[in-house]
Amino acid sequence: MTRIPLGVALLATATLSLTACGSDDPLSAGDGGKGGDTIVIGSQDYYSNEIIAEAYAQALEAGGIKVQRDFRIGQREGYLPEIESGKIDLFPEYTGPLLQVWKPDTKARLADDVYAELEDAADEKGLEVLDQSPATDQDSYVVTREFAEKYGLKTIDDLAKVTEKMTFGANSEAEDRPNGPKGLKKAYGVDVSFTPIEDSGGPLTVKALKDGSIQLAIIYTGDPSIKKNDLVTLEDTKGLFLASHVVPVASDDLSDKAEEIVDKVSAAMSPEDLVDLDARSVDEELPAATIAKDWLTKEGLL
């Protein structure tokens, strides 16, 4: 889930920032990469992803490793080339969605199968994926409770029973992704129109669902707004959405020490933790740095 696309000006600024902060100085200090460079950590323009990236950053700093934060730099279409080119050294990703980008024809659906294929795909890119976390932030189709009860919707298959025209709302790039309208048609035979809503399943998307301007949206399972707004997640019986565990994507010169620290962060984060962390961002409006620090302290990682 992917998660807000980057505007042209912002993308240019972020690219310049990443270029400027990449450490080419042979005298630079730190124990981040095998060459001793500062680790450049990125995040999606999505509050949950930023919290995870901040947790990596603070844990690494506590281990004496220098980091450079380049957070909220956009969506996969914007940041993935930066990872592949080596301008970003570490990035929190999601196993299934990333695998579908690198291997669109994958037949893997279960967590371990997805992760195994992702390891191979990353290796082909000259990258590596560190240990996947128990934490998941799964893409899911959601509808309002009222709409679900009107048509008896429990699974995505049930959308075929809907007699009115349906509009699907999500970030603009979702229109051509495997879990967009074309994927829904291919996997389930359901036709929907599409409207872009550029907030990654956030409050604008929820508002559009509740006022009826859209009937179907993608909202991540870790988002506390699903429970808060009494939305219904439709069961994906055909595996349209791959298993989606949080996973760090790293350059292949990350030091063993850095990898060990990040793996400890991943292992400590449960699905319930991620929902709680996201709720602190949404409900308490706390900055990612505060949320990450509190969680790391509670887990004994600082």
C-alpha cells in the first residue's frame, strides 16, 4: 500500500537534495557503509512509512552511525530509481507491492514465497532486502458499512452483485498498477471507473467514500481510519494483493553493524505496533521523530 505522487517541482528538489547529500568525500566519517559513508535514508510521502524510516535512523544513530534523512520524497515511481542508482542507501518498503514492480508476472502470494522472490529480484538490481518484519501494511479494498450492507459485500467477488456504477478512488498512479481498475477487472471481472485522490487513502479518500463520490478505495490495513470510520475491508479471495510485510531495502555496501541494527528494529515491530504508531500520528498529530523515539525506547532499542 505503496503513497502520494510527487509534483514536478518537489521531485526536482528532492533529487537535488539526494545528489547533494550522497557522501563522495573519502574523508567522511561513520560506520554506515563498508566504505564508511553516511547512510542516506528515504521514506515515502506517507506518515506510516516516515515513522518506520525515522525508527531506522534513530536506532542507527544510537549505534554511532551517521545518517542523512531524506523523508517524504514521494511514491515508488519517484523514489525507486533513486534507490536503484545508489542515491538512497536505506528505505522501508513493502514486500508484495515492491515485488510486483520488479517482477510483474510473479505468481507468489504468501509471505515467505514473496520474500524469497524479492530477495532474488533485489540481487539482480545490485541491492539487498534485509529481514522482513512481522509488521504488515497490506493494501486492501474498502467500502463504507452502508454500501457493504446494501449489497451484502464481504469479499471482492461480491462487488459483481452491485447494480450501480462504481467509482474507484486512489492515488493517480494506481490507475495503471496491478491492483487498480485493470487488475480488478482481470482478477474479479468487475468494472469500475477511476478518479484520482492524491492522499494515499487518507482523509480526502475517506471523505469521498462517506459522501458517496467514490464507492471503492484502497486503504492500508495498518490505517486506524478503517476502524474509526467503520469502513469494511473486502476479503481478497483471489490473491490480487500480495503479502505486504515491511522490509528494508538497502544498498549492498551497508555495513554488517548497520544491517544488524535495522534487523532488530524490524523484528521488534508487530502488526499491532504499526497500527498503534499510525494512530499516534493521526489522532495525536505527533511528529514521526517523537513517535519513533517513544517506541524504540519502549522496545529497548535506544
